[in-house]
Amino acid sequence: MTKNSDVRTYGKVCTISGKTFPGDTDNFYVNKNSDDGLHPYHKQFDNFRRTTGASVDRVRQLVTLINS
């Protein structure tokens, strides 16, 4: 189990992009069901996914394509 203070100190990895961001509510939505209390996707990637209607896997593929 990850403590909130650990995430905020070391950052949290977005599971869509694989990049690390500060683990706070400016970057991640609150999720009371997760161990650290934060959703696994960065807000900007999650908002893009929601607005386009794309699946998480499709957005991952797009990020991989852009980064290669």
C-alpha cells in the first residue's frame, strides 16, 4: 500500500503516458478506492480521453506514436 505522503514526495506515474507527475489533486483526480487516493491517469490525458471518446488503450497508442 502506498501512502499519500510517499506519492506526493516522489511523484505518481500516469498509467496512460508512463510519465511521472507530482502526486497531487492538481495533476490527478481523487479516487477514494485507490491505495494513494488518486486516479491512475493524469488529468489532461484523462480529459482528452473523455472528450474524444477514445479508450485508454487508444490514447496509450497515440502517446507512444507521438513519443517515438
